Amino acid sequence: MLAPLVLATMTSQALLVVLAPTIVAIAADLGASVGTIGQARSITAAASIIASVAISTRTDAFAVPRLLLTGSGLAIAACGAVAVSGTTALFLAAHVLVGLAFALLLSGGFAGVAAFSPQSRAWATGYVASANALAWIVVNPIAASLTEWLSWRAAEAVPAAIALTALFTARSAQRAPGGPANAGWWAPLKVASARRWIGAEVAGYLAWTALLTFAGAFFIERIGARESTTGWLLAGGAAAYLVASTQSGWLALRAPRRRLAAAASLIMVALLPVMMGAAQSAGAAIAVFCMIGLAAGIRTPASAGLGLEQWPGHPAEMMATRTAATQLGYLLGAIVGGAVIAGSGYGALGLVLAAVMAISAWLVIGVDDPLETPRPGR
């Protein structure tokens, strides 16, 4: 039950991860700035948000196995389209396909967790979330090396290969239980707690994914690392995320999930300015990056599990809503990150992202968790 969900989520992240170690080479090859190429994230996010809305309003037509099959096929096509792009315009346009594939795979991967028993969901959610880090560990070093030795176009073969594996396992995924179909995109927004959770996800992913989008460029331009070295540096942070997320099920059984998510967010608030502004060497920067990865590895599954409970009986709809929220965070993160770097540099970006992550912590602490003892007045 778990393997197709992990592979689908890993594929969705691999589609995004491949940009980090290749972004400088792409910009040089296509004659564009790093900030311009980084807007591929914005296009991916916009397409993903639209696709997520379609999924959330038509869960009868998008069962988990179908989401994974369709998403894997689109992912393979997207990698090919990106690899053959000859201009910046074509490169950015190809990321529409990336966004569609991402939405299908990520929504299906997390919605499939609902097929597990309530006692196993925290464990399963942690492993599905850990697939994000697994993509960073696998894709970054290989893609970075292929970029340095061959070209950034060759690096697109890495997410394509993972997508092919996901395609072969998609049919073994279990359908997620659900309530009445076609409940509507706006239904989660009618619940105050769900609105706060959505806001926390948008803010959290704005900060986290802006860091991931421009971390590769930060190591290359600010620290002076080579592309191949940068791939290993990014993989180090991902390894820390993997360790934390696979242990998050144990933590979720011992502490309220909203408090775990808020505490992890505040740790990131403290560390983001240190990495982007104070670290002067590769060793210091990667050490802080790994600590941020540990915190993010706790925050992501805790928040995802909390979101799964915000609309009982509708896991697919809530996870499609989560995909839309995270992709809105990607969209804003790419725009804000590119603008801040162009205007004020990486140090200012660390401060801005810390402020946004603080907002996420404030919002998530007010989210209701049905597994907790009700709070007075709630």
C-alpha cells in the first residue's frame, strides 16, 4: 500500500528538485537570469493550482490509482518537453505540464494515506512526506553531476526515470475512502479551522520552497561551490529532512500535531537568517541547512496529518486542497524570492522568509485537531 504513494510523491518532488542544481546552467544556456528561470516554479505552481481545483471538485473521476497513473505519464512527457526546450519561453511553457503532473501525483500520494488504519496514518504520512527528501537525496547529486559533465538537459532523465517506476506501481495503490463526491472546491474554506490550516500551509511553503528554489544558486553564487558539490550539499539537507520525517509518526503520538508544526516552524524562523545572511563558508551553510531540513521534516507530516482531519470523510478533497495551498506557496515563493534576491540579495531573503514562517507558526497553532482534547471555548 505504501510503495506507490512514496514513489508518486518522490516523482512529484523530483520534477521540482531537478531545477535547483541546474538553474545556473539553464540560465547561462538560454541567455536568461537566474531569477527569470526561477519563474518556472511560478508557472508550475499556477498549473498545479488549477489542476488541484479540478481534482477537489471531481473526486469521483480521480481515484487514487488513476491520479498516480495519469500523473506519472504526464511527468514523463513533461521531462521530455523541458529537455528539448530551445528558448526561455519554451522552457517556461513546458512547466505547465510539470505543474499538472505534480498536482496529480502529490494529491494522490497524500490522499492514499487515508486507506491506512487511523493508528497507522501518522507513520504512513511520515514516510510519504519523506519521499520529498528522498527525491532531493537521489536527484540532486546525479542531476548536478550530469549538468557539469554533460548538460542540464541530460539531468531531466533523472526525474523521468523515477516517474517511469511510479507508473509501473500506480495500479497497486489503494482507493482512499471518502464521503459524497463533488462536494465542491469552496467547502474547506467554510470552516474556520480549515482556513487557518490552509493559510499556514501557504505561508509555510512560501518560505520553505523559496529556500529550496534558490538554495542551489545561493551555494554557487554566495558560497562559491561547484555544481557537482552543490548537489551533495542540497542532498545533505534532504537527508536531515528524511530522518526527521520518518520519525515524525513517533513524535505525533506523543505531542499535539499543531504544536509540533508550530515549534518546527519557529526553529526555521531562527535559522533562515543565519543560513542566508551570516554563514560565510560551505561548512557553516550546510550545517544550518541540515538543521532547517530537520525542522521541515517534522513540520511537513505533522501539518499534512492535521489537514487530513479538517474535513472528515473527504481525504482526497483535503489533500487536493493541500496541493493547491502548497503550490500557491511555491508560486509566491518564486516571485518573492526572485524579487528579493534581485533587489537586496540573499541576506534580505533570509529575513523575509523567517517573517513568513513566523506567520505560518501563528496560524497553525490555532488549528483544531480532532485527536486532541477539545480546548475551552472551542
